[in-house]
Amino acid sequence: TIQTDPKNAEYVVTDGATRKIETYDAGDAQTIEIPDANERVEIAADPLASLERKTIQAQQAAEGRQQLAVLAAESQERNLNGYSLNKQLRAVLRQSKTADAKVDAR
């Protein structure tokens, strides 16, 4: 059984189940990690740290733009001739329906 624990704002597994614990890491998720208040104060106080952070963010943005351009090109290449792809898929579907109908008729 699972019960709510309003005091700690979570669920408590009491019987017949196991609790799955998942940790979150911004690096693994490839997302931007937002600095907390202490880090913001340190960055604001140290111009070199601020410059380093801006440089890293600019590099990450450039890599992201390159990856996005590659994905857009791949998508455009795949979807370039939708009519012929659809025609091929419909032909395969007709063949499989014909084969199924022959098997059902026997």
C-alpha cells in the first residue's frame, strides 16, 4: 500500500511495493543548470568567473546550433519526397492485405 505523507510532501510505501528512487542530474539530461543564490553572488563578485561562464555558455550555444542544423538537414532530407515514400508504403500495405486475404480464404 502507498500512503500520502503531507508533512514531508511525498508518498510512503508501506506494504507490497518497492520504491523507485531516481536522481536528477542536469548534465545527464543535457539541460542548463540554473545557479543558486550563492553562486550568483560569487559570479557577480568575480569578473573572471563571470567571463569564464559566459565563454562556456557561448561554446555550448554554438554546439547546440550546429547540432540543430544537422537535425534540420536530416529531417528535410527524409521529408523531401513524401509522395514517393507514401506510394511505396501503400504498395507494401496492399501486398500484405492481399497475402492476408489469400491465407484467410484457405
